[in-house]
Amino acid sequence: ALSVISGSSWAVAGLPICQALGQLLQQQPASRSYGDKAKQGNQWHWMVSQGHKINPCNSMLHPAVKEAGIMPEGSEEVPVQIAYTPKSHCFGCGPSHPDGLHLQSKRIENGLEAHITLPAKYCAFPGILNGGVLSTLLDCHGNWTAAISLMDRSCLPKPPLTLTASMLVSYKEPSPPDTELVVRSQVVAVRENQNPGLGKAAVEVDVAILLPQMDGSEKLLVQGTGIFKRLGALRAL
């Protein structure tokens, strides 16, 4: 049966496809208290006072806006890839790749969303996009979701460098070329190790590729769950 999804918050009926990996991140930290949010608000103001450029995406969902009241400098929202790594040559999401997919992701609550149309040259069969190309979208989009989440939590001016530790992908329906598709992600859990030698922070992210329907609903085409680990350095590609 097809899963029909609507709205910016989505879920898939049945068991999670990455349940075993999810056990690594069993406890998602509770929501921050008012005092924690006030402290982070002060940190955003401090960074601005030190000359750091924050929220280059001009997003109203950036924590500097929500927790510190620092309004974006520009009126037009910018995709995270262009805002933070304009010179990246990543095939999936690099703005500077001469023949890449050029994924452009923007903030939504607790995740990211992108709209993309892939040409027929990426088809495996007539009218059916290649599964590897679709999984590349999930990989890049999920990785950016994890990096943005860690940046927000740690009050950093730029996202940290994160790499994909694992990814499970399930193909539900053939994905068509030359048609606008929606790539949407949600952060499931974050684990941050405070003790030396126990590894860096890891983020579990659910990602889906969806096909908008005439009635306003969305058909699930591809779903994935990934574990993305922080390497420590700020993302600079």
C-alpha cells in the first residue's frame, strides 16, 4: 500500500526502516528549558558582537531569530548549500559542481526541505530515475540536516563537518524525471558524547523523497534513515 504524506511533518506507517541503528540513539535530549534558551540567545548576541556572520540563509527558523530576536540581514531565504559552502564541488549538493544535481535545501521545523527536478539523463530505465542518484539526494540532504542541527545546538557560526556513517534506503515507487520532487528531512535523535575517547556527536535523520499530488497530498517514493557523525571541524569546502 502507498503511504500518503501531507504537511511538513511526516511519518511512515509500520516499523522504522533503521530500527537497529536507532537503538544507538535511544534517548533524544529533552527540549531546552527557558533558561537554556535565554543562555543561547546571549551566545548568539555575543557572536554578532565579535563580528561573526550568523544566519546567512536569512531564515526566520534560525535559532538566532527564535531565541535571540536577531532578524536576518536579507529578505530572501538562501539555501544552506549556497549560504555556507558556495564553492563546494559535491556532486549531489555542491553549488560549484559544473554538472551536479545542485540540491538546494532550506530550513523547516526540525529539518530541511528541498524541491528538485531531475532530467531524464539520470534515468536507469525510460521514465524511471536511477536509484543511486536518488540515494545521493537522501545522503546529501540528510547530512546537511545533521550538520545544521549540530550548529544550532552548539551556537556555531557555521555547520560542523559531518560524514555519513550509515544509510538505509527503501524504494517505494518509481521516481519520474522532469517532475518536481520534494526532499524532506526530520531530525530523529542526537547523541553528544562529553567524555574524551567515546567518539563525536551523531545524529539520526529520517529523509524522504515525495511526489506532490493534484489534491495537495504527497506520494512517498523513497525513504531513508541515516546516521551522520561529526568530525569536529567547521564545514569549509
